[in-house]
Amino acid sequence: MAILVDENTRVIVQGITGFQGNFQTKRMLDYGTKVVGGVSPGKGGSTVHGVPVFNTVEEVVDATDANTSIIYVPAKFAYDAILEALDAGLDLVVSVTEGIPLYDEMKIQKKLREVNSKLLGPNCPGVISPGKSKVGLLPDRSFTPGNIGIVSRSGTLTYQIAENLTKAGIGQSTVVGIGGDALPGLTFVDILQMFEEDDETKAVVLVGEIGGTAEEEAAKFLKKMSKPVIAFIAGKTAPPGKRMGHAGAIIEGNTGTAESKINALKDAGAIIAETLLDIVNKVKKMI
Amino acid sequence: MAMRLHEYQAKRIFSKHGIRVPKGEIAETPEKTREIAQKLGGRVVLKAQVLVGGRGKAGGIKKAESPDEAEKIASQLLGSMIKGHKVEKVLVEEALDIKKEYYVGYIIDKNRRTPAIIFSKIGGMDIEEVAAKHPEEIHRIYFDPLWGLQDYQVRTALFKAGFSKEEYSEMFRIIKTLYEIAFKYEAELAEINPLVITSNGFVAADARLNVDDNALYRHPELESLRDATEVDDLEREARLKGLNYVRLSGEIGIIANGAGLAMTTMDLINIMGGKPANFLDTGGGLADPTKMKMCLEHVIKDENVKVVFINIFAEITRCEKVAEGIILALEETNRKIPLVIKLVGTNEELGKKMLREYAERSNAEIHFVDSVEEGARKAVELSKEV
């Protein structure tokens, strides 16, 4: 099964003629991902690595059976590209772009409440179901098929954790980077729920970071979850004082610190890993 | 990330939009402080312009009864450190005749994913404490970012909170203005605490404005305020170079690609008993060797640094480019600093070979490690040797 992406995922790349889009299209094709089309306004009719290019998302959706989009466009234009994808009715939209303004993201959040599409990101590395499909820029070498789900707010840290598991002979069902932005589309809770319902996933590794309340929210859901969750929080020793003024504190209370996150997760039944290698050891014990 | 403006900068913006602020001016010398105090009639408040919370409790806000006293206090405040931040400017303001203190703030509630106005009749003191102990005293207005803050929403909240007729119209105007400022500059936070009620009306005794870094290209007028908002020279320089660098007080330099990986590296060093000198996330762009060169050069500019742990998960970046950058930096420095390197990615053997050969011919000390744990342990060990 896996979650979000599998053999049936048919991807379009928005911004396919740009440097990143072009390069990542090649890498996804090499991995076996079904890339059925690309979008680049004004470049419709051309091809990139054999993939047909269209002027708009609407055109490519009409012409192909695409159900997923990955967006490689600069931050200034990402807002428009994301809305275009969401309005075209795709199941999943993956936004890699970093640095999208917060006020643009607030409007995207509003749009997400009106459509059925899911948004992964922004500012995320994407998602991979090893051996089936990869929609994003995760390095192939770090992953191997198996039964562990990983959900994370980080990029390279996630690859490192997956690679440690792979080296120890532990494969993954799906690895999801939800991204580091303050206003993400899919959250820990959404992904945990999908893993809980996925036959192929036996246990989940949750990789969190200090700041925000995503991990505290995840902890609330963990109480309802039957599968084991191993959690790791980055930034435990970061110096305090990075909170956003009084109003931020009013909203978040004492949440946001590593301590608050670890306590919440522990109370909800998660197994806390202290170091990266500890994650491998604790996962081993679980399976 | 947010760019935080200094109080005096935020006050200028608030004032320009019609929110009353105390009369005052900024001073960088005791003499200038005296001059301003004289102009303001003698009784003044001196406020250190540092971007830290709890500034008042840390001694950063002082009252003076005369220009003489103001000059004397300024000579103590200027150049002093408040919670690790050097005081370079003081805001000299007229002393207010305070009848009451309220709180008004604007924030984006990340959980609800909407903007919110927050206000309270209890202000000035620790508003977090008020929120925790008397949540009923904190009033909130959540509103749709596309529709914007509607008059009826403000009206409803103000009537509910029981404001008197005299105060109602001022509160209404201030809330709407704060909302307009926040949306105009794409603020993450806009705050007046305390909002002081004097016999002459409402005055913003303090002001805070944090704006979204990612939207600064739409507000070039704010970019010019930036230089004054950073304190540490190395941090300021790092920002100009586009590096995500935070200076810490230890001796182990950290360079990693990705914030999560960099934080984990910092954590492991701390767990193993070492002291990180900095946090540095290189971000992307490592395909160009000059990026790594710039990062390493920057980290070893900090004279406390005794050893540097470079932790790169190069994904698609070719490791020989990373190695090239490291070598370029080492070639140009006079400092002899041992490096611990964890390098993973395309052509990693080639990258390591280049570094090994360089170390041999130039007598540089480079240790290769296979896990982040091993690297942290090695870096801690080296930091205690030298």
C-alpha cells in the first residue's frame, strides 16, 4: 500500500524547464516515477527528457491522467503555481520551494479548506515510497522498501535517519517530509493518520524540531494510535529566547520547547530516541 | 523567520499611521541624551534599544528626573550589555502620567492558520502570566485573512470586554490601525504593551513589530532598517552573505547542510560534553565550492573556535565540490584548526581522497568519521586537547 504515492502516482512537474525542475524530473524518471507531463508557461509543445510540456496545469490535466503535481518555481511565483495546481483538482500537490511569504501561505491555507486536494509542504523535500515512486528530491540511495514509516520536518536529517535504518537492514514503507514552514499543508497528524491506516506500515519514526506546536498536536493524535511511534526531536540544546514576543507566548503557552515536545510525546506513548543511532536501536526493538 | 524591528523603529511606523507614541528621540551618546532630556522638559525615561525580552527587569529601562541624571544614566547604559546584547542606542522619551495600562497585539495564529487581534485591560506586566492565570481577561478576535478584520468583529469584541464609551472609540481606532500596519508590512507580530491611558488619551508606551523576512522584497523601505537590528558582527556579516548562522559561546564550530541536521549536530556535541561555538546551516548551493569556502572561513573567524565539525549530507551535490571549498578555505587561512568531516553523497570517495591528499601535503589535521555520533565525539575530544 504505502501512503501518498505509489505505482499509480502520475506526476506533473510545474516549472519543468527550470534548472531544478529539469534536473529533478530526470532523477524522478530514473527512480521509476511516472512523470506524465510538465508545465512551463510559453514553452508548451516542447519536451523535457521525453516528457511533454504544456502551458498551463489545466491543459496538462486535460491531456493526461495526472493525479499529482510537484512544483519547482521560485518563491515569488510559488503562491500562484500552488493555487493553479489546487484549482486543477489534483489529489496531491508537493511544494518544494523555500521562502514563500507568510501572507501568501495564509491565503493558500484558506484555499485548502475549499478544495479536496492535499498540499505537502511548502519548503519540503517531498515523499518517497521506496521501490514504488518518488515525488521530490530525496536521494535514492538512502531508502529501501520495508515497513517503517517516517514523517519529518527536516530534509537532510531525514535522509540521514533513513540511511541509518537502511544500513541496518530496516526498510521504509513511505518517507514523508512535511517541511519546515510555519504554515504547512499536510501535518504530522494527517500523516500519522495515514500511516495508522496503512497495512504496509508497522511502526513510525517521527522527526520533530523545536519551535511551533506541530509535535504537541501530533502527541494528541498519538493517544488514538495503535502502531508504535519512535520520536526524535532536533534542537534539544538550542539556547532559549527565540520566542516570538508576548503574543506568541500567549497562543503557545509553554509549548514550542524541546522539553514540552518530548514530554507531550512521551505522555502520549511515544518512544523517545536520544540520538540518531538510538533511533535505529529503538526501531530494531519494535520489529 | 521574522525580522525584528527596534522599539524606536516600530514607534516611528506606528506614529506615522496615527497611533500616538511618547515624544522622544534616539541618542547614541550621553551628551545627546542630555540635550533631548532638556528639550523634553527634564523628566524622561531612558530605554535601551536591544532586541531581548524582559528588558525592563534586566535594567534596560530607567527613569531620570533631570537632564543631569539622564546624562549620567545614559553613560552607564550605553555600551553596557543586557542579556548578551550591547546597548548602542537609547530611546529618550517624555515621562508619561500613567492612569491605566492595557495590552493590544496582532499575531498570526499558526495553529488556526489565521490572523488574530489580542487585547486585554491588564497590560504592562507579564502578559503571559495574565493569560495563564486570568484567561478571561484576554480577548481575541480571529479573522479571515482574505476578508480582513471587519468593523463588526472589533465592535463585538470591545462590547463584550465592556469598554467605556470614552475608551471604546480610541480602542477601536488603535486595533484597526494595528491591523492595517500588520497587513501593510506583512507582520508576524505587531504589539503595544503597554498601551498607556493618560489624561490626554491613549499612548503606545512600547512598540514591537516583527515582519516576515520572506516578504521583504515587497517592502524595500524596511530593508534599510535591518542593519540596526542585528547586534553580533559575525551574525550581521553572515546575514549579508546569506548564511543561516547563530553565534554561541563554545569552541566547536559546526557546519551542516539543513537546519535539522545542524541542530542535531549541535545537540550531539552538547550531549557528549562539548560546547558548540555556533550553529551554521549552509542551505543549498554547495555545488559551487565558494559556498563551502565562505562557510568555513566564516566559522573560523570566531577566535573561540578550536575545532570544526563539518557534517554534509550532500544528496545530489558532488562531494568533490564540497572538498574543493574546504581546501580553498584552508589554503587562505593562517589558523591551524583541526577538522572533523562527515561527508556523504555523490562521489564521496573522490571528495575524501582530495581532502586526504591536501592534508598530507599541507600538514592539515583532518579526521573522517562515518556517523554524526562519532563525529561529535571526535570533535569534543579535540576541543579539549588543544
